[in-house]
Amino acid sequence: MVQKSPPDATRRSEKSRRAIYDAALALVAEVGYPKTTVEGIAARAGVGKQTIYRWWASKADVLLEAFLDLSTQAARDAGAQPYTIPDTGDLAADLKAVLRATVDQLRDPRFEAPSRALAAEGVVNEQVGREFTAKLMEPALQLYVDRLRSAQRAGQVRAGIDPRIALEFFISPLAQRWLQYTGPISYEYTDTLVDYALHGLSPR
């Protein structure tokens, strides 16, 4: 008599987790964040509601983790390491390149709905806001800080500037335009933000 191996609980759990990720992202894109529920995610993923609550406290937690996983996977598929900014020695070119990649992501339907939902929820839900900032925003912002400090060491940026404040010259306008629909986002727009930030507005 051939003995069958017991089911692999780890594999089964990972399959369920990925199904929940996919369900959360799909529902937010289809019906919007307010109408997305834990019950709906569970039904879409083919799991029990208790399975979701065993791993996450709320739909916001599910969506945040699913979005982080999506971002990491997208970077991997593109052949890039998650959370990296190139250092070619040309600060302007490096900043323009990473901001162009950000534009691509912001305009990608896979990213737009969940990222807007998390940003909006973070405004009214303090816990979600802290998680969104700590897990998604801070790692990305720190990369800009590191790149600007590298440029300082190379003499490309004035020694006395605070990199954390300086990065807001090109990050904040892009975020505001995208969140508030105040204008289109494009490569030309982000290239211009970098030029203005690095060269200022005074005559050269």
C-alpha cells in the first residue's frame, strides 16, 4: 500500500495568501475601496473570512500588504532590485530616470487604484497612515536622501543642504498633482521638476 504524503500546509497557506492579495487588488480596482469588504475579498479568493482575520486585522492591512507585494514583484519582473536608485555619477539623469519609473507606476492601472485607496485611507485612519508611511513611503524617500548625500560627497550638491528637505522639491509636487488631479503627470513634467530643483529659478 502506497502511503500518501500529508498535505503541505505551508504551500496551501501561501496559495491562499496569494489568492487574497489578488482578490483585494482586483476588488479595489473594480468597486473602489469603500465598497471593498473583508467578506468580498474572502469570497473572491475562495477562502473563509476567518482565514483573512487570522492574518490581518482589517481590509486596509490586506490591501497594504498586497500592494507592497505587487510593487516588489513588478520591480523584480522589470529586472530591478526593489528600493534602488542608480548612481551613475550624473545626479540629474539618475533622478529623472527614477521619477520616470514612478510616473509609469502611477499610470499603471494595477497600481493606481490601490495606491490611491491607501493614500486616501491614510489621511482619515491614523494607523493605516503610519503603516503606509513606514512600509512604503519611508524606504523610498530614504533612497532619495542617500542619493543626494552621495551627490554632496561628490561636490554636485551644496554641502549645507538638508537632503530630506531638498527631495520635497520634486517628490511633493508630483504627489500633489497625482492625488488631486491638478494636471497630467508625464516624463516632461518630472524632468522639469528635477531641473527646477537642481538649478533653481534664477538666471544661469
